[in-house]
Amino acid sequence: MEFRILGPLHADAGTGQGPAAVRQPLLRSALAVLLLRANRPCPRDWLIDALWGNEPPSSPETSLRVCISRLRRDLGDCAARLESVGPPGGRTIGHRWQRGYTMRVRPGELDVDEFGDLLWQGRAELDTGNAAVAATSLVQALALWGDPPLPDLPETEAIAPDVSALTEQHRAASEALIDARMRAGEHVQVLGQLRAMVRADPARERTCAQLMRAYHALGMHAEALDAYQTAREATLRELGAEPGPALSVLHRQLLAEELAQHRSPASSLMTPFTGEPAVGGPDLTRAAGPLPLLLPAWQLPAPPSDFVGRNAEIERIGACLTGPGVPVVVIAGGPGIGKSALAAAVAIAYRDRFPDGQLYAELSCTEQARDSQEILADLLYSLGMPASNVPPAGPARPAMYRSLLADRKVLVVADGATAADQVRALTPTANGAAVLVTSRYPLSEVAGARTVVLGSMPDDEALALLGSLIGADQVADEPQSAARVLHVCAGSPLAIRVAGTTWATHQWPTLADFARELDVDQGMAALVT
């Protein structure tokens, strides 16, 4: 048998009949909770708290018995693993507490256990210095998690400690993988991920220390020290205390090294990456030669795992990405229509056409456009350029960018452009490069750009996306109700995903009830509450 809860819920008896069809949200939550505490007794009172929290039904024990009975029915051949525990009869509180249910799983059947084993293996290999082997185990461990993770677990206090412990293990696996990659010299490749992790939790000292080490390895000493100050401010604000000894010692080491370099007479006479006498500003000709250009093909974010369709658009954009000069293609469309996902899908489909790699630039931050000079600096860092060699904001910075990409077959993806100037700044010189832009606007001011206007998803593709979110069987059983839901979503992939998440987190008995709710709440209003 096979059970999974880290991503989409899955229970398969291995009989060749396919996975069990557990469709009702309450039953899915019950199965997820039982699997989260697999092989451990789950008393009835605890299960009631876990499933309903502070809003239990009027007859909670009866509702729980009905829930378990229906779950056993839906589990089919897997139902034999759902056992009742505790002595029958008895009405005392102590006696009732002993009664409950447990889900029996064997070694190798549950993804949570597999994740824990792979995490342990990765850490053990990392401790012995086998960074490559450790990375393999840790990548496999993290691949077991879906997006969103743990989607069927209810948000109740009863299971919060278990969920928190599992989430912490996921974070530990991510940090261990970053350690393994940095030991392999992949500091540039993990820099963006570390920045995002620190922004999400600036008081987490382990992640901050990793970011400081990555900056230091890339020669970005000032950024490493700034990262410590950010962590210190967050720690003082959130915990009312100074950072722990590990982070403080690392900060003192980097600070001492920085001071020593400033005091060394030779330091001002050597260029950071060639070791040759420095004369004035950066020499773009020499910089492009010895600099190890790093262009990881996976730098672009992957499309959503449930990405479907858009084949005609992918082919059309692929045809536009070839030609003389530097082809520029603009994917234009409204918010939530799937522009970024399509750009990622195109980059994967035509990866072989750009063997020197792909660059990704996010041009907007919420509603505010990012400065082109700042974006160029980030791209130069990702190309392996030490911070001390990046020219100050001005004409020299785009000149260095173009020099480094000269004669290289790269795809530059500019996501979320708001103005033509942003695109012009990121356009390399000719001979094999291309630029793929996403924008809410056609950007007709970009000379020579080809525009592909992205509209609503065709009905068949929208139906396939909805089926991947709520279950193809559910869509097949209630086609008219599915069509009503898609009518509300108006062909927007974002709206369809919101509908799928809303369906999964509520307890509508049927898709018809859900569709009726959307009609009563005037469509999308029900999806954003």
C-alpha cells in the first residue's frame, strides 16, 4: 500500500484499482490527521478537536462515527488499515478517552516516514563530508512535498504541534540542502533562495548565517555584514535578545577579516578576481575573460505543477524567439491569466535552443516597479561577478552586463515589466540571445518586439486544470456543476486555483452545492472570503 499526505492526499491499496477516491473535505481531513499520527492511537475526543477545533457539531461523537464509517467506505481495500482501538462500552471520561482509531502503516508505505529517512540520510552524509550524496538524498526528500504542502490537514490546535514539527523538518531539509550545495561551490545558485528565506523569517539565525557565508564566498563582504544587522534587528524586535553565539561569532570573524583587508597595503593594489594590478575602474574586456560565467539553466522558477495546456501559445512564442538580432517577445495579459507560468513553460520547452542558460529578472515588487540599475546588479551577481567589481549605477553597469553576455546563447526572462525602459536595459547584444517579457501592457514602445496577448483558458484546458485540483472523478461526476464553477472563474488560471483551494478547505457535500454558493455570493466574492 501507499499513503501520502505531504502533497495531494493519496491512498492506494496496490491492487491495480487505482487510488481510493476520498472526495469529501471532512473525510480527507480525517484521513490526513490519522496518517499524520500513523500507528499511534487517536482518541475520539482528540479527533473531534483535531477535525472541528472550537466549532464542533451538535453531536460530535455521532458525527465522528459517521465520518469514520464513510471514510472506511471510501478507502475500499485500504480500509483494513483503519482500526478501532480501546475497550468497548463504558461511559466514564477515562474510559471514553481510551477509545478511538488508528491508521496502521508499514515501513516504506507513508511519505512522511520516507521523508524522515531521507532527511536523516542526507544529514549523515553531510556530516561525513559527502556533499554530493547528501544533496541527492535531500532533493529526494523535498520532492515528496507538494505545493501547497499538507493541503488536507485542518488548522486546529490539536494537531498544530505535529504540523509545526513536520514543517520544521522541511525547513531543516531545505537548509541542509543549501549547506550541501555551498560545500560544492554553488554559492551563486543558492543566493536568491537564501534571500527569499531570510525575507520570510529574518530572525532565523541559521538561514541568516548561510546567507552571510554565501555573500562572503562571493566577495560581497558589505552585504554579509548588512545581513547580520538585519538579523540582529529582527531578533531584538521579536525576541528581545541579541543573536545567539554562533551568529555573533561568525559576524566577528567576517568583521575582523574585512578590517584586515582594509589595513593591508596590497589589498588596494589587486583586483578581486584576477590578482593583477588595478588601474582605475573595471576593465570590461579582461572581466569577461577570466570571470567564470555561471548561468544555471534552472534559474527560472518552474511553472506550477498543475500547469496544463497553452500549447498553441508555446509554439507561437517559440517561433518568435528565433530570428536576426535579439528577438524580444512580450506576453501581455491581465492579472492572474498565467503569464509567468507560460513564460516558465516556454523556457523549459526551448531550453536546448539556449545552451548557455537562462537568466530571470523580476521587474516589479507588488505594485512598484524595480529600478533597472538594481536589477542589473542582481543579474551581474548571479553571473558570478563579485560585488566589488560591479560598477556604480550608471552607463557602465549595463555595458558590463552586455559585455558578459556577448556571443552567448541565453534566454533572458523579464517578469512583470511595467515600462519599455526596463526591457531595453536587460536586452543583450545579438548573436543567439533572446528576451521573453511578461507584462500587463503590450509595451509597444519596445522596438521590434513581438506581442502575444494571453487570453482566457479554453474550456477543455480550464476543465483539465479544475480536475487536477479537485479530482478528475469529481468533475466527471458533476459536469454541469463544474461548468458553472468555470463560468464564474472566466477562464482565469488564478481564479480556478482559488476555486480549487476553496473547495478543498470547506465542506461542501457536492460540487453542485459549491457552484450554488458561488452563484449566491455573486461569483468570485465567495472565492476571496
